[in-house]
Amino acid sequence: MPTRQLTLGEIATLLGAELKGDPSLVITGMATLEAAEGDQLTFLSNPSYARYLETTRAGAVLLAPKMADKASTNVLILDDPYLGYARLSHEFDTAPVAAAGVHPTAVVDDSVKVPESASIGPYVVVEANVSLGEGVVIGAHTFVGAGCVIGDQSILQPRVTLAHGVTLGKRCHILSGAVVGSDGFGFAIHQGQWNRIAQLGGVTLGDDVEVGANTTIDRGALDNTRLGNGVKIDNLVQIAHNVQIGDHSAMAGKVGIAGSTRIGSHCIFGGAVGVAGHLTIGDNVQLTGMAMITGDIHEPGVYSSGTGYMNNRDWRRNAARFRQLDAMARRLKELEKKIEG
């Protein structure tokens, strides 16, 4: 695959960055501060890596203004170097570009109109009455159920499953192994036996939504499960039926959201966060890793639960004392009564 080449002058123009150095230097890729070579560009956003600025062999570094004099090489100055890195990364992306057309092994229902700009890969199955937007890419072995809608420029990587009645907005990106529109976990118990409830809703994803590998988003029991515009979901996340997630929220790996919970916009959930069902979480709420949420959160802010790590001996001692807390609280209350009396 040919290597993309840009001069530092071209990169500065592309990013709107101030360049201090040689505008004619050719850059062929990106790498870390430690590993970059003379034809590669790197960046610094985390101050803990600033110690590498003096020794980096990179051809240039993306830096914030306050760090511009710390590097020993060419610098591109941006208020947000990490955002600059994010934008520039697409210029050097080596991922293959799917060719338009329908692979001969794909099975596409006669009712489906495939735009000339779309790409449907090997062994894909597209069922009846599916709507495909311009520039859609559907990777090998992907299944698209009846009545799905896939918006313009959306990408489904290999082995994605869209059950029937799923709607994706524009520019969605669904990673391999994800299942969108699976049946929610709905059962009614009668005389000790579980009776399955048909899941009558669907799933609706807004524009620019990303769903990570092996993540599952269940269809609604009655209404649709909904993810707003710009929502980003990591790998191995479980989103249960009828969950509603507001615009531009993000969830890291192994998050679990129980059914019918409503989550606001611009929320950030760390890894392995668990949220109970039928709750309301407002806008701009951040949950740190492994937090367990069992009640509504209405005020913006950062919330945590659980404890940080410690050596095993201390943990065992503290765990034993935790089991004694109720008895200790009762004794303390009795002592307070005696003192007050």
C-alpha cells in the first residue's frame, strides 16, 4: 500500500497550526514520541511524556503553545494537540478502502436497491426492504435483517449483525462482532416458570455513532432503544432494552446498562461501570471505572463507588472490618446516647 506523504507546510495548513521549522520536510506517518523517526510526526498531550521531547527523533511534534520551546525538533503549535493528532491520523490511515459493488457471494433480497457507491462484501446477507444510503460499506459475513435502514457513509465491519428493524444514521461505524437489535432480556414469571416476552421495539442510532467490537444493543420491548448523535460505545458493552442515551455520550469497555434507563448527553462512563434499570442519569455526568449506580443522578459531576486497589493483606483486614460496620454503628449510637444522657 503506498505511503501517504505530506510536507510540514501542508500539515500546518490542514490543521491551522503555527509551524516553527522546515515547511518542506516530508512526513510519511505518525508514531509515539519514543519511537518516531525523522520522517514521522508525533504529538504531546499528556505532560507526563514531556521528558521525551528533548530526545525524540521525530521530524516534528504537535504541541500546545506553552510547550513549544521544549522540543529539539520542528514543532506544530496547536491549542489542542490531541485533537490535531486525531484529525491528522486519517491522512495516514492504512485501512483498505472498500471497492464499490456487490460481491458475487452476497445474498441481497430483490427488494433492496443498492446504490452504485455502496460496497457489499463476501457472504453478506441483506434481507427484504432494507434501505441503504450512499457510500455504505458492509463487510464480509455481515447480516442485515429485514426493514433495516443504514444511513449514508455508514460502515459495518465484518461479522456484524443487525437484527430486523434497526435504523442507523449517517456515518455510523459498527465494529466486528457487534450485535444491534438482539432481543432484550424480558420474561414474566408464573408458577416458578419464566415466560418469554416478545420484544416489539427496534433500535435507533443517530448520526456519527460508533459501536465497538462484540458489543450488544438490545431492541426495545415496546418502544425503541435509542442512542443519540455522536454516541461512542467501546468493545464488550451491554445496552439493554429501551435504554435511551443522549447525544455525544461515551462508554468504555464492559459497561453494562440495565433496561429502561435514561442517560443524558455528554456523559462519560469508565470501564466496567454498571447501571441498574429504570434510572435517570442527567447530562454531563462522569462515572469512574467500576462504579455501580443504583439510584438516579440529576446533578452534573464526577461520581465513583467501590474502593481503589491495595495489597491483599490490607484488603482482607478491611473486608473483615466492613462486615462489622453495622455492629460498630450500633455500639457508637449507644455510646452517643449515654454521653448525651
